[in-house]
Amino acid sequence: MRIAVTGSIATDHLMTFPGRFADQLVADQLHTVSLSFLVDNLDVRRGGVGPNICFGMGQLGGTPILVGAAGYDFDEYRGWLDRHGVDTGSVRISEVLHTARFVCTTDKDHNQIGSFYTGAMSEARLIELKAVADRVGGLDLVLIGADDPEAMLRHTEECKTRGIPFAADFSQQIARMDGDEIRTLLDGATYLFSNEYEKGLIESKTGWTDAEILSRVGHRVTTLGSRGVRIERVGDTPIEVACAEETAKVDPTGVGDAFRAGFLTGLSWGVGLERAAQVGCMLATLVIETLGTQEYTLRRTNFMDRFKKAYGEEAATEVQSHLA
């Protein structure tokens, strides 16, 4: 499968607050919040949902196609992605803007507060997927991740017009979008990704019930935090996959992106939905054990040993034939 991943390309500035955000909030003063947190650590990392997902797919042996816009400071980042199996030939480079920035603070309970500067990401709306498809010989699936909102709408409409299967994954951009935009982005998607909170927000903003949304997409994939993931399809029994056991909880940033990377790679291998979700959960476990979204190393023997322990010998045998 030729899978294109559209989404933000960014640098992550990750900070750690040693306390709890909840302890600093006064219930009857939330309408006038003015807070500053003294943080202990600052790590500057490569990020953005597009590269994060593509990096994970590359670690699993795939060659994902990254589609997005970056700044004139992208050369080093491009080299990193190229070395890790990512096709960066469809990244648009701005002549005047910096690559986007994500600034995020995590408290001791792994709650997060983040801000995102768009920068060059605003030029993603100028990218046409037909040019991408022509360059690589066609596209089998496009994941439309959190990006410039106009770009997300354009990519969705183009997929529908050209008959390209697409996955809707608007995550962080739900807060900016209204009901009409969200309805447009998800209607007709082969896969709809969200976490539990986003699932409720999607239903609230669209005015559609869970059943109505499920009837408009091929599969609804909902990540459940430490409880794993649930995959639903009209007429089928939901599939639920638990997380693999982690050795430590270091940083949750990028865990959802890693799940998507593993899940999409499993689909490209032709394994079933349950098996693809297991690959996604195993890869997500590697990320939560690591500071940064692209700092983990996938050692295949170790990966398969842990995968077998989590999901059994039959599942491991099927996956290993592809991973090797």
C-alpha cells in the first residue's frame, strides 16, 4: 500500500512541571485564569503529527509519504526523516516562514497544556494531492492528520472527488473547528481516529450521535489511554485491544501518533484489524517509555519478544513474518 500522511511538521519544546495542574486551578475563577508554571526541564525535539506517524511507519519497515509544509530551516529534519525511511519528496518548503512550533508542559500526573505556532504549516493548504499521487504512482490511503484547517478541508474534498480512501484524524484541531467543518472532514472516511475525549467532542460539535457517526465512516478507531483501543464498524462486534505492558511512563507525547503508525503499517501488511491494532499498541508503548516522539529505537528481536508476551504466539508469528 502507498500511504500518504498529511499533518503538521513541527519542532516540539517539551517541559516538565513537578506539581499538578489541578492543584493550581480555582473552580470559581476559571473564567479569569492567569498562571505561570516554573518547569524543571526543557527538551527540544523533532515533532508534528505527520513526521511522528511517518517515523514510526519507517521504523516498522514501511516507506510512508509525508505531505505537509515546513520552513526554510527544515534541511536537518528532512535528513533525519530520509535516513529513517520516510519519503519527504512531497513536503512543501516555505521561503519566508519557520517550521511550526509546539510548546507543551506536562505535570506529574501526565496531564498536558500545549500551544501551537503554525508558521510554515499555513502553506499546507497549497498542496494538491494529485501531484503527490502522480509522483509516487497512485495512493491507496491518505491519513488526514491535524494540520492547517484549510489544508485538512482541501485534502478531504480532494480525496472524495478523486475516490482516494482517507482516514480522518483531526485530533488537536477539533478545538478550532465548528460542527460543519468536522462533519465534512469525517463523512465518508474509511477510518475515523480519536481518543475518548475527542470522541465526545466530535459528537457534541456535529450534533450526530455515536450511531450516526459510525454509519458515516468505515471504521471508528478510539484510543482509550491505558486501556488500549476500540475499533467499531456497523454490524460487527467491536474489537478491543489492550496496551502492552510498559517498563516506565516517561512522556505521553506522541503516543497516539505511534499507535496510528503501527496500525497503518499493519493495514499495509494486510493483517486484520485486531492484529494491526496490536502492532499500534506495541509501538505506542515504546514511545511512552521515551522522552520525545521520535527518540525510540525499534529493536526487532526485543519488539517481537514483548509483542509475543502481550498478544500471544499466534499473533507474534503473523507479525514477525512482515517485520522481518
